[in-house]
Amino acid sequence: MFPSSSSGALQRPKSRTSHTRPPSSSSLRPSSSAPIRPSSSASVRPPSSASTRPPSSASRRPPSSASTRPTSRTTIRPTSRQASSRLIPFYPTLITQVLGLHEHVEGGDEQTEEDEVRWRNAMEFVSESLSGHGTKSVGVDMDVMDKQIRGHAQKARINMRDKWAEALEVAYSKLKEHVKCQKDLDTEVKMARLPDHLQFLLMLSTPPTSQMLANASTYLERLKHPPPPPATLTWKEIIQDEPFEGDHWAGIFDEEEGSEDSELSDWGEERDRDIDTDTDFGFGLRGRGESVSSLDPEEVHPIPNHKNLEEERDPRRSWAHRQGVEEMKEGQYWRDEWVSDVDSRGERVFDIGDSSTLGPAMRRVLGEGLGAKIDGVVRERYINEVDAVREILIGLQGRKNLLIEWQSGGQQGSMFIPSPTSPRLVHLTLGSQHSIISSFARIATTVQHLRKFVEVVFELSRVYPTTKGAGERYAKSGRRHTKTLEAYAEAVDVELRTFDSWCAGREEQMLRASFGVVPEGEGKGLVASLLSLEKALRDEFGEVFGVLLDVTRRVMLRATSRSPLPPSSSTTAQTTDLYVLASLPTQQPPSHQTTYLLNVLLGCVSENMSMGDGRTADGVMRVFGRSVEVVWGWVGEWLWGGMEVSEPGLGPGFTGGGDGRGVDEEFFVEDNGFGIGDPEFWVEGLTLRGGDWDVYGRKEKGKKSVPVFLEGVAEDLLSGGKSMGLLRALELVGGVGEGRVWVSFQELLVRSCEEGGKVRGDGPRSGISSVSPDALSRLVFDELLPYCQTAQGRLTRVLCEECEMWRHLGAIEDIYLMRRGDEMSHFVDTLFAKMDTRQHWSDFHFLNSTFTDIVQSSTKKWVEPSLVRLSYRGNKDSSITRTVKAIDGLAIEYAAPFPLTYLFGGRAIGIYNSILVFLVQMRRAKSVLDRILVRGAIGGMGREGSELKMFYAMRSKLSWFINTLLDFVVTNVLHTQVLRFHEGLRKAKSLDEMIQLHDDHLEKLQGRCLLQDHTSALDRAVQSVLDMSLYFSDCFVAFAGDTTHDISRVSLVMTRRHRSRHQRRQRKNIIGFSQSLLELGDDDDSDSDSEHDDAPEPSFSLGASSISLAEEDFFVRLDKMGSELDGLVRFVRRGVESLAGGTNEAAQAFGVLAFALEDWDR
Amino acid sequence: MSSREADRLSAAQQTLDLLHDISQLLGTQLDKETLATCVSMIESGANPEALAAVIQELRRERTSINAQSPANGR
């Protein structure tokens, strides 16, 4: 609040100069209208509003004057006796501008009432304050102001604010100067008042801040560089407007009416409208400043009346000017007015010492008519060779020129040809000029075709967007080119630009030289002739554009051809314009196109290097380096991130990795759509794309569609990326390239070139130079292999350590290869016991529960029973008593956890299972034979000893063979091979290697167990021997009763403390060497079975026989069996010997068996 | 309007511009319009010291109004 309103008596504000003011007369001011106000309306105010208001303000708030508000503001104006009436109109403006309040509006709400009070107080205060001094002038003069301003500047200088001081002084001097110039007594700001103004400003001044210093700098800057005057009205704008609309037409018709003053009067009126004449000063009130500034005479540029002046002054109409123009035209060789400084009219005779006589002389000799017929030049206009070179340089950049012109749609396709209207060179004959220019036309054609190709590719890539999915879709539909081709087009474009800038640079050099501006080092020995230009071109670029054109044509022909055959060399294909080919939809798979392009490029590098054309090879190599970046980038992504992993069925642990990156259609790795949980995923899920065509279009079966420089490392790349992806899936990912920076392909090339340069001792060479494909392959291999190995190594470690690969492998070998002798023997013995008693042994629950029981009774936990599932899939009808083939149906599945399923997949487990079945079959036969006892008691039965000896001999033969075979399989095949495999597996560095080793291992096992297709005859023979054992057992039982005994059945007793009644019953039929021991050991058994005390039964029983053959038949049968067995064993021996005679690794193993079988004859 | 009048106005405008420049340099925090009002008032005979004091007082009042407004929840 103002002092007046709070205290009731006015306290005049203290001035900055601190001089005390005389007591104001305003103290005598009658009190405000407050006493006559009605009671405050505050009582009806809503309490909420009142409560939030600060009490001080509320208490001091004057009562509302709403009801008795004076009708006019003037009525409450203090009756300031001395106030100058001239000042009064400014008060509201000042208050509005400074305080931000506006005059009260009738019917305002409570808010405005408050403002109204403020407004009135402010009005009172201002009028009181100013009326006190009214028109009294303090009387400072200009000298005082000068001193004060100088003082300010000096102070600023001391404070190191030179700019500000300078700005102040400059502004001050400008002001003084300006006001001095105003001699007019009516000026708005009078010189006499200037000190007052300045004093006023100085009193309000504040110490310089950074903003003010910045203002000072800006001010000085503005003085130095005044802004350009605003754009003036031009005829163009006037014409563009609607006819007769707009301000600028305002005076036209008046002028036409002939009133000289009308224009002025219009202006005058307009200005009068702008300036409020009510106020003394045009800039006084809000908004006025703008209208005034728009009338700044400096900014207003009246349109001069040029009508006649233009005609008088137009220099184009003067003769001298015309002459000058004509002379200049004569100096311009491209104009018809060009006048050569060589006399070409043909009057000069041929002079062998003056080359400029050659052309005209030849023409003269050939005659006008003949000359016109010669292809090429028909008009006789001579230009200098320098200009011809310049024209050729322009033409090479694909621009319009005098010497060569673009002819589209010719028989040989579009091309540049020497222009028929081209000017001639005096020192060349028609033929030689045509020949030279044709050579340039060929180069220009090549370059132009490439330009058009680049243009089309860029256009297509612009039309079809590159968003993920869409880009691939377009590429698939052939509407858009592959990314590599786009990169290639860009690389070609870079080369073209280099070419263009070279041409432009050469032209610049020539022009500079012609004007004598030759910078140091440049233009030395510059020769501006067509032949030197041709040589320089060849030296600079070699055949690079020709090669690129050829490459592009081959690639585009191949891409757009429907058949996978190599591009045809037909004339039609060769003359089809390249840009037409580039616009056609592509037909080949993107990856093939990419591989083909890169291979062709590299092939060209190699060809040119071998021919010693280093310049061309370097150029093509640069293009190759840029084109390959796309594939290189994918290789990087592949190695850093691996494949996309998304397997919703795998649960929370396997969601990682899938960030939407798919394998690009163009990349050489193909996604075959297997889920990561599929056991075949690792081998089949992601593979290298196949492509049956090599670089030269030759058919090559099994060839992968991998760029040739990546072929060496492709398998490792595939494996490394897959390892990385799997690690991501297992959420074990870490930076594979920790400490390594992925470099772009070009950097790699440059680095190798530099290293190569150092090695050769000729210093590092800048840029990319050509590298032979072999060296490139090695370079890439060395660069990529560490990434692959890191990923593979990490995965191998994870498999071994976190996935417990060795534990699972051990369990599998224990089960399938029966390396866990005791437990697996117990298991098969249980099975055999079931078989012997002709019970149903293949029951699913029996198999699984037996196995689980055996595993659980073991002291050492060697396998998790939950991972093992046994089943029988064979034909239930085939009797185990007749053939061991019945065991074929036994299947054990081992469910290795992910990701070991890749290693122990279904196929591997199947092979393991077949080996297990083979082992069980042999053991079955062996157990049957072992149960046959031939004891002295048999002799007591009255039989001939020789007869029994025959049985005994037969049993021995069978046992010998089966034992030999089993011994060989267990010792020389399984044990040896497993040891070797483990040794190899420990050294394996990648999952792929592990899988490969495992597969090889299984193949070897299978082969040596004679389970492969090529040994199926031997396998059948072995099966026959095994079946024969069963048959022999049956015969023997039929002959001698059940004299069988299986000592191994004891193991069953040992496995379970509790013996069932059934087992006891079985045991009663057993006579064995272990019987007494067992009985002794079981003495403490409290079982009170009545059978327990029965005497041991005889070891054979006649009643057990089910074979009711005549006794004579036994011996016939034995004879038959004997001879058959002999034949079978010899067959097997021969087969094994032939296998042992091979050159492969298995030969050694079979040699052992062959050696063992040699004993058969002894 | 006569050209003389226009000249007069443009001269006034220039003077005002120059004064505004100085005002800016001195950091008076007066905008062009307020300066124009003040110049007019001084030309009309207002005491520059008193005017400066009034402006300072009005600014103080404005600050207090602004401080009060948020407190009142406006």
C-alpha cells in the first residue's frame, strides 16, 4: 500500500538524492471518501475468501464504495491546488504502465472493487507527489549532466566495463548531437528539457548487470552494422497483386484524374489518421509508437517517378554498350558470334611447321561436299583446343556441351555420340577429331549409365520406405533393391562424384591458369589438350567405371532374370539400358543377389590385380568396401546379438533375446522356423543359405550362398551367432566383444593396408588399396574368429558348468552303455527273471518301477530316475523265448534338460538305445547259456556221457562266441571309444564341435557294434547265434529238464531286504554254489515260511520240459546247430576280417575281433 | 498532414529512441511506452526527481500486489 493509504497522512517518497522534502501540503488533504462510505461489504463476502486473505490487508481494506461510488473519478481527485492541469491526463497512463492497473469499469465484481481502491490510492499518490513539485524545475543544466554521465562512464571503466562506458558515451553524444540539430522551436523534445530527462533516467538507473553489459555490446554492434532497411515495395509485388487492390494503388487513379496534390493529400490523410492530434506528442500513448515508427521517413522510400528517367539512362540503348556486348560475345566460343583468332577461311596453304593449317587444308582438299558427308563435323567452326577440353570436361560430367551429345534409344542402347554440329579444331583432321572425341564419348556414356543406375536405385529406395518389415516385403516383391545393392549404388555414386569433382577441378585449374592465377604447386606443367586429358583420366581412374558398368550389368541381368542361370550374353541383354534393368522387379532371392554382387566385385578386383591394373583394382575395391558394409553390419549384429530367440512355450527363463531382430532376407544365415526348444533347432534351425551357382555362374551343388570372402569363417560365424543367441536365451549374455571395438569394413581394410605398408617397408599408405581375395579372407577370418570363439567358449563353459553336461553324459553312458555294471546288471537280471518265468516283462509300470527301485537302492545317486522313462514298443506277440529280437522293442528315453537337448537329442538317444538293446540281447543269450548246468548228476540218469558232452560242447561253442563278442563290444568298443570321446569332448571349443564329436562317437559305436546298414548281414548272423542260444537252451531243457541256474539272480535278493513269497518259491528251484552261502547269510531272517526248511530240489526237473521231441532228434538237431553255428561264425569272421582289412579307423578295432575269432578253428 | 509535421514527429521519435537507448544502458527498466509517457510528462513540466520517486514507489506497490496475489489464491 502507498504510504498515504496506510497512515492516512501522505508520506512523500524519499528521492534518491536523499534530500528532505518540504512537508507536503497533502497532509492537509482532506481525508478520503472513506468516512462517507457505507459499512463494508466485507461482511457479505464469502468466508472462504476472507479467511485466506492476509489479515493486514483485510483490515486495512477500505470499505467498498460500490453503493456510493462517486460517479466520476474526477470527483475523488484531490483538489491539488498547484497541480498542473497538463500533467493530469498522463496520470492514468503512467499508473497503467507502471502499476499494471486499469481504470475501474462499472459493474465490476469484488475483485475490481479492490483494484478500484488501489487505483484511487495510486491516483491520489501520483497527483500528490507530482503536484507538489509541479512545474518547478530543479534547474540542472547540461554541464552537470555531462559531468554525471562522464562520471558514470569513468566508474564503469575503472570496473573494467569499457564497452558499457563506451556505449553510454556514444549514446549520450548521439543524443546531444541530435537534439542540437533540432532548431525548431516546436520540437517535441526540447534541448532545454534534456538535462531533466537525463536526470530522470539517472535517478532510475541501476548498477550495471550482465544483461546491461550485453545490451551495451549489442548496441555498439548495432551502431557498427545497422540493420538493412525493410524491403520496399517492388513492381513485381504490385503486379502479382489483384488488379487495383492494395494500398499502392490508392493514388493511381487520383493521379490519373490529374490532381497533382492528390497523392500528397492521401498520404497526409493517412498520417492524420494515424496520429492522434489530441495529444501533444505522437508517441505518448499505447500503440502510438508503432504507428509513428512506421512513418519513419528513413524507412519510407517513396516510389520515384522514373518514367522518362529510365529511358534516358538505360545503358543498353547506347551504342558503346552495344559494341561492348558484341565484342564480348565474339570472345565466347560457344556462341555463334564467336570469332576464332585463327584464320580458318581455308585460304592458308598447308604448312608442315604450322599445325593450325592442317584442319582447314584437309577440308579444302576433301572438298565441301565430301566433308559434309563425313560422319561428325559438318559445320565449319573452329574453337581452341583449350575450349574443347573444357567442353569435354563439362560433357564428362553429364552436362550439355558442344562436342558430345546424348542419344537415347539407339540400336546399341543410349549413348553419348560426337555431336554432328560440333565445332572443329584447326590442327586435327576430321577423322582424328572424331576418333578422339568418340573415345571421350565412350567414357562419358559409361559414366552416364552409372549415373542413371544410381538415380533409379535411389529413387526406388525413396519411393518404397525402409521401415522394418515393409523394406523386406518390398525387397521380396522385387520392387525394391537389396540393401547391399543400394549400398553399392551409393558407393558408385561416391566414385562418380569423385570423377565429377576431378573434372571440375581440372577445368578450374585451366581457367585459373588462363587468367594467370596459378596457386603454388598447382597447375605445374598443366597441359590442356584432349590427348593429355585422356591420359590423365586413364591415369587417375583406370578402367574403374567400365568395370563397374560391367559388374552392374551382370548383377542386374542376373537379378532380373527368372532362371537361376548366369546372365545371358545376348546382344539384347547387353544393350538394354542399365536404368531400365534397374527399374525391373528382381526375381532372385535377395541373399543370392547380394552374394553374387559381392563375389563379382571381388572377382573383378582379383582379375584387375592379376593383370597389374592397380588403379582399377583399387577403385573397385573401394566400391566393394562400401558395398560390403551392409553385410558386415549384419555380421556384427549377428555376432553381438545372435539369433532372435522367441519361444513362448519355454517359460520365464527363456524369454530373453527376442528384441524383434529377425534374420534379414539378404543375410546369408537362414532361419528355418524351428523354435529354440526344438532339439533339432541347433543343427537345423539356422543354417547357411544354399545357392547352387558360383561367381561365374557355374553350377556347384551344395554351394552355400555366402560371399566368397566370408566362406572361410562362415561356419564359425553361424556357430558363434547361435551361441550368442543361446546365451541370450539363457539370460547369461555379456558383451562378447568385451574390450573389442567393432570396426567398419573400410576401417579394417585401411588398417590392413597400413599394416601391409609397414611390413613392406614402403610406409603406411593412405586409403584403401586392393587386397587379393585370399588375403581378404584371411583378414576377415582373423578379425571375426575371436568373436566367434569367445561366444562359443562361453557357451561351452556354461554347458559344462551350469548345465552339468558331464553329469548327464555320465548318466546316459551308465544306462545305455551299461557302464554302471552293478545296477544295470540287476536291472537286466530282473528282466531276465521275468522272461525265464514267462511272465509279462514288458509292462510299462514294471519296467519303470524296477528301474527306479534299483536306482534308489544304490548308494550313489548316479542318475535322476525322473529323467528316465522306459517303455516297450515292440510286438507283444514275439516271444522272448524264441528270439532275442523281442528285446528290440525296449526303449529307454533320457530327457536331458535344455539346452543339452541339442547334444542328446532324439536321434542320439535312439542310437544309444539301439546299442543298449544289442547289449541286452547278448546278455540275454549269455544268461540263458550260463544257466545250463551240466553236472555229474546227469550221468546218474543213465545217459551216455558222450551225449551230454555233445550238449556241453555245443554250449561251450555258443558261450565262447557270445563271450568273445560281448568282451569285444564292452572292452574294445565301448570302453575304448568312450575314453576317446571324453578326451575329445574336453577339448571341444564349441557346441557345434561337441555335437559333431558326439555324433561321430555314436556313429563309431554303432558301426563297431555292427548296427549300421552296411553290416546288417553280420548283424543278422550275430542275431541268429543269439537266437540259437535260446533255442539250444530250450532243447537242453527239453532233453535234460530244467537244470538251469542263474547265479546272477542272487543280485535280486541282495537288492531287497524284503523277499517276496514269489522269490522264495523261485529260489527253491535254484541249486547253485552260492546257495549255501546265501542260506547261511539269511539265517537271521525271521521269515517263518513253511517252505523255508524244505530240502533243496534237484537241479533239474523233467516236468519242466515243454519240448516233446524224440531223443534221437536232439542229436540231429545238435549236429545241425553245430554246423549252422560254424557257418555263422565263419561268416562273421570273414566279414569282420574284411572290415579289419579296411583303411579306416574302425579297422584296428575289428582287427581285435578278427584275431579273437581266429581261435574258432582251434 | 504536412511534411513539416511528419519531420517533427520523426525527430521526436528519434529523440525518444536515443533516450531509450540510454535508458536501456542505465538499466532503468522502463519500456518505450512508459519512457514516452515520462518524457511527455517532463516536457509538460513534471519534476524529474519526483517523477522518478513516484515510479519507484509504484514499482514497489506493484511488487507487493504481485506478492499478495498468489497468497490470495488468485
